[in-house]
Amino acid sequence: MLRQVLHAGLRTSFHALGRFVASHPVFFASAPVLLSILLGASFSRYRVEENVENLLAPKHSLAKIEGNLVDSLFPTPGRYGRVIVTTRKGSVLDPLHLDTILKKQRRILRPPSLLCQLHRRIYQMQVTVPATGFNSFNYSFSYLCLPDEKNACIIDDIIRAMEEIESARTSNRSVPILQYPITQLADGRQAYIGHQLGGVQGWGPGGAVRGPGTGARGEGVRSARALQLTYYLQVRGGLMDRVASQWEKAFCAELQHFAALHPKLGLYPSTSSSLRTDFQFSSVLARRPLLASLGVCSVLAVLCCSMRDCVRSKPWLGLLALLSVTLSGLTAAGILNLTGATYNSTYLGIPFVMLGHGLFGSFEMLSSWRRTREDQHVKERVASVFEDVMLHFSGSTLLHLMTLGLAASPLTNMEAVRLFCRTAALAVAVSYVYMLSFYSSCLVFTGYLETGYRHGCFCRRVPKPDRLDSKPAWYRCLMYTRYQDETHSQTPSLPHGVSHAHMHATNANLTHTHVHSHAHATNSAATHGHSHVANPSHTLAHPHTHTPVHPDPHPQDSHLLLGCVRRCYGDWITNTYVKPFVVLLYLVYISFGLMGFLQVAQGSDPSALVAMDTATVLYTRAQQRYFSSYSPVIGFYIYESAPYWNASVQRDLLEYAKGFQRISWLEAYLNYLLERNQSISQSRENFTRTLRHSFLREPQFAHFADDIIFAERGQGEEPDVAASRIFLVAKTTENKREEMSVLLDTLRRLSLTSRVRFLIFNPSFVYLDRYAAAVSSPLRHSLLAVLFLLGLSSLAVVEPLVSVWLGLTLISVQFGVLGFMTLWGVELDCMSVLCLISALGHSADCNGPLLCGFASGRGESRTRWVRVALERHGVPSLQTLLCYSAALVPVGSIRSNLTHTLFRCLTLTACCSALHTLAFLPTLLTFLPPSKTRSHQPGGDGQRQEVECVEMNDSTRVVDQITTV
């Protein structure tokens, strides 16, 4: 009872709203346009998000906390320039390519090599800040570089090693052996060069050549295919940060110019700002394809709104629907600008969320308009459209807002997902308001064109048939219409004996005065085969004696898609021999979806979300090719004071580092003590005193001073070791990121049981830590919220079986999209999750009205009501999917990993929704609940005759008919 009362109240409210909008069309058409123009002027406040790590990494993760702690103890350089140098042939260590890598002050005794020239040009490169003016200054790398303890620029250890090799060659001395991955320099210091030499081939036993990356620790290097150089910059304030930013741009430009002059070398640069620049570059690449998408979608929208009948045709409504979506997007963007929000490349998916939802609403309204009586006043027809469509459209909008709103809540741990869903929810809400106001007003204007017997495209009156006979054939084809004849055929008084059901089929706004109580079947929409114009909540079926004949019982068949669905597709998809194949197709769909679901992989690599052929992608590919044998350098940080002099603590720390390539001050110090015949188990004072005054003052161990922090104690006492760090490198295989994730979890579990308080950190850990949970949780929350909303609404608004069917359909669509996108090579990253969240609303748009239309019918067979639902709601879904898919085609041509993920996920969403709307649901509903049984009550000794007064109201006349049945 409550459901019927709420349903009737909502329909009455929307009926009144439609009449109100139709009474003031100029205001509701002009207000959204003026508001969009005013808010569009706020684009002067347009800002782009600068912190990509904040967007793509989990917001609340242990890795970020550990990173802040590490940075407070051992500050890391904020900006850098890095380049991977490869050779087309030979080795980078050959004298042909590398004589030496020299400092700029050193005198060159022979013509410099290519790498020597490159290194010198980077050192001598200058940037001018500001670019113009009298206060401009030139800054070189020597001024911006990060200094060491001797106030000299920090350079890579491989440069010092090659300087020593070249110096030995120049003085005809024996060339020192370059070992890999840890080599020993001339001063006795051990240096890790595993990330500075790549594609290394070593000398095996007996002079045999080992393969790349297969050598053992300390073996000699025979050749290397790649060399990586890093130039660290220091940032001392706002001005120096701007200077460092300009230097990074000049660094990339200089390397690009150098690569053009020397094609023998391959150069792959990367800077601290490359990820941010390349991530936002996707938006720049997408400008023209998005305009092309709008153009293609406009053409198809015009075709979908056109008919053979030039008066009933409404091509302008297709363009106006896109204009409504565009205006709502402009308004939402203006609100974001005024609130200080920033933009990022993930927002490229928002126009498609708005497009799918807005186009479906517009096509549903147009379909309902064509089912209204054409001899009614425009206000009544618009009110009937609101009453018929807006309840379903408001429900699907609420589902959109629920899924996006919950994903935009603080429960979401991924900032990119949260910002996208917040912005998309705002855009969908504005689009819904503009659909009620702007597009509805446009529907009113085109309705007046129709009632004025004007051409739907050219807006001029169509000549009378007698005048058209004298016109050329092309003109008669252009002006073809049967609107006037068919409208007049409905105008005269109905003859005696016209059935009550037929009168309802032509007018949904009837008042009934029953003289006798009688038995009847409610909501029969198809007694005469005119269910396409019936309103299932108002139709009454009665026995009849006569059936009137119309000149054209289906004037809407002049619309191509509607005619095909009514006359061909509806009968074919419900055919008994077709149903088994559709069920088999659904089983295949589930099987492949399950196959992909079991192979879902997380995509925590941020380079998978940047534009193709950019510095980040090329650098990442070169690094994976030449430097994938070892993991990134992992910092092992002991952040509390520990009894390092204790033998058991020493054994524990050595055991933790066992199996890694390592640069450890503790291991070097213990070997130092053993070489001097001293015990490694000493008192705290002796241990610390020897460490400070003997070990760290040796030249080969002086660099370890940066790895130890001392804390002062009382006066006259030796300080404690407050914190220290050790560097570890693991041997890896092809699945580098998965192995790093496992290693991170393993060492964290070990830190919980260790007597020494330690943590491990690498900057890449902020993207790995709990990434799968952070990415998938918004999707789970949104899906659970939708199912909860459907369950709650089934108690008051929607029939329970409709909620069950819609929930199962949403899960099926999500399952298929997730499985097929995995088979298509798409990983579960923030962009694919955004598409999956929006797919919930898109599938609800396409399938919700179809299920409601089927469930609301009574008194006919399942097959009949499946066909009726396809005619009323399947055609708008098909039109939306055609326009939506066509708009996605230009997006697939963008050279960007982000847009490729967007294109694949949205294409799969459209395909899976189309399969469920047009194939799976129409077939399954023919033999699964809800049932279609006739309501029947006994009528006593026999059927009784009744006399019923039917009053037909419209704006032009009142006709009273007395019909005896």
C-alpha cells in the first residue's frame, strides 16, 4: 500500500512539475545558459594539480609515515636530473664511446669522447632566471648541485671508477678491474654501481663470458650496454626551486639536442618533475579527440532523433541534448574553479559519465513524447512525459550520486578516485537539473513546432498535400509527413461500441465513472496490440464488441530503430529457438569473465597512467630492459638507539641483511675491528669512541658518516648512536614490483618481532603499500551502497523483484567488465576503478527502466511484455549506446596509457550493458519471475452488462461518450 501511495504521489508531483516547466519555457531555457556563461568566466582560476604522488599513492599508508620519519632523520634531495645512456653497438665502456668522464676543470689530453662531451655540456649548461630583465642571473649546475662534506658536487661512483680506469690507461699502468655490482675505488671505498651500469656481461671462470645480469658479486665487468648518470640539485627556497625547475627543463632540452647530433647513443632523460608533466600531458593530447568525439556524437544524436515523418522528426533535440550536457559540464567546472579545486588528467572520464546519463534521459523523454496523444496540448504532453519518465530517471540519478558520493567520501584512501568521484557527482547533479529545465524547455519548443505543422529541421510550415503534388520529387521526399492525416483520424467522436481499452490506448488522462461494480483485469496495455502508446499504470481492459481501424496504427514506425525493434528484433529475441543460444551466450560471458577475474593484477606503476612516447615511459622501458636485475636501493633505517656493541644485536642485524647486496657501515666496522685484532664485543664507550675517532676518519670509510646520527649524552661521555641506516639491494626477476611488495611485507613482519626498532623505505614503496586495498575499496563500497539502496527502495518505491533483478544485473555487468578488461591487458589501477564505479550508474540507466516497464505490466504473456519493454525502453538504451560508443572511438586514438585504459573500460561497459539490455534480460525474463498472471474474479451467474461514462479531457475539447459493453 505504501508503495502505491508513494508511487502515485511522485508521479503526480512530476506531472505538476512538467506542466510548470511547459508553462515557463523561456525562463527554464535561458537561466541555465546565463548561469553557465557566468560560471564559465571563472576559468581564470584554473589550476592543475602539482603533486602526482598525492593523487596516485594511497593517502593513508604506513609507507608515507615511514617516509616522513626517514626524511626527518636523513634528508633526501628533492630535485634531480637523470639520464640513461645506451649504445647502438658495442659497450658504453669501449674507448670508442667512452675515454673518460671528467670534471670540467680537468685538462683533456685527447679529443673528448661523446660521453665526455655530454657530461661537460651538462656541467656548463646555464639557466637564466628571470628570463628577461635587468635582475636576471645565470645559474649553472655547479651552483645548484648538492654538495658533499668537502663542498664539492656529489657525482656518481661510476664516474670516479671510470676516471681511475682512464687515468691508468693514460699513464700506461695496469687498468683496475671494474667489479659488479659492488666495486672498489682507488681510495679503498666500496661503491654500489648496480644501478649505474646496465646490461652487464661479466667474466666467468676461465675467461668465459657470462650473460647479462648473471654474474656473481665482485666479478669483473667485460661490457655494459647502458650507463645511468644522476645529477642531484639542492633546493634552498622558493627562488631556488624555480631555478631548479628551469634547470630540469633545460636538462631535457639539452639531452634531446645532443641525441639528435649523435645518433650512435640513445639518451633517455628523467627528472623529478617528469612524472607530473607527463601525467598532465594526457589532457593536452585529448583536446582534439574530445572535440571529434563531440562532433561524431552530435551526428549520431541527430540521426537517432530523426524520423521519416518531417513533422514528428526532432533532429534539433539531439544537438540540444548534447548542449545541455555541455552546459552542465561548464557549470560544474565553474563551481570547481570558484571553490579552488585543481584539475588532473583523470577528469577526462567525467564527460563520458555525463554523456551516458544525459543522453539516456533525453532519449527516454523523446520516446515518451512519441507515445503521448498528438492532439493534446503541448503542456499536457510534457506533463505526461514527466510523469512517465522522471521517476525512473530520478532513480538512476540517485544511483549515480550514491555510488559516486560514497567513493568521494573520506573512506576512500586514493585521492585521485576521491576527487574524480566528487567532481563527477557534482556534474551528474547539475546535468540532472539541466535536463529538467533546459532540455525540457527545448522539448516544449519543438512540441509547438510539431503542433504548428512545421518541419522538424527547417522549422517552416509544411505545405498541404495538394500543393506538394506540383513540387519536385526531392522536395516531396523532404516534406513527407502523415501527421495531419493521422491526427485528424483521432479527432472525431468515437463510434458506438468502441472498447474501453482502446480509448485508454489513445489517452492516458481519462476519468472514469463506473455505474456498476464489475470484474475486470487491470493494467492491460496490449488488448488491441497498441501497447506502445499505453500507460500501464492507468490502462483498464474490458471485453469489447467492435475494434476501430486507423489509417496507420503505428505512426512511430517511421523511426528506423523503433520500427526494427517492433517488427523484427522483438520477435526474434523472444523466439523459442533463439532463447537457448542466448542462454549459452550468457554462460560463455560468465566463463570468460571468471577467467579474467581470476587473473586480476594491481597496477601500482604510475608510469602506466602517463602519455605514451614521453620521457617517463621511455625512461621506464630502458630501466626495465637494462637495470631489472636488481631491486631499487632499499634503506634499512634503525630509528632508535640500539646496543650495537652487543654481539647478539650484531648477529641479528647481519642476519637481516644476509642474502642482499649491501653497503653497511656496521659490517664494514666489524671487519675493521677484526682486521685490527680487536674484539667486536666491547663496552659502549669503547665501541663508540673507536667508531668516531678511528673508523670514520679513515678515507675509505669517511662516507659512512652520513649514515650515522649521534646523540650527545652528559658532559665527558661518549655520545650514543641515535639512528643509522644500511642500504640493501635484492636480486629480482621479471616480476619486479610483485617481488618488492612481498619483500616489503616480509621485512615489516620481521620488524614487529625484532629487538631492534627498524623500518625499510624506498620512494617507490608509497605506491606499493596497500595499493590493492586502497584501489578496490571504493568499488566495493559503491557496489554495497547500491545494493543497500535497492533493498531499501524495494520497501517503499520499487517492486522487490525489480530491485533483485537490477542488483543482479549490476553485479553481472561489473563482473563482466572486470574480467574482460583483465583479458584485454588492463590492470586494476585508479583509472580502471573509476570506470568500474561509473559503470554501476551506466548499467542502471540502461537496465532499470526496462525492468520496471516489464514488471509493471499485467494481464498478458511474458513475451508480450518483454516486447513492450523493448519498444519503450530498449530503443532509448540502444540510441544511447550507439552515441556513447561512437564518442569513445576518437579517444582510442590518443597516444596515452591513461586514455587507453579509459577507452577499453568504457567500451567494455557499453558492450556489457548492451548485452544485458538487448539480449540477456529480454530472454531471461520470458521464463523467470516476475510472473504475468491475469487477475480474475468470478462474476456470478454470468457476465453482467455495464454502462460506463468516459470523459476525455484535453485543452481543446471535452467529449462525452456513453459506451455499452
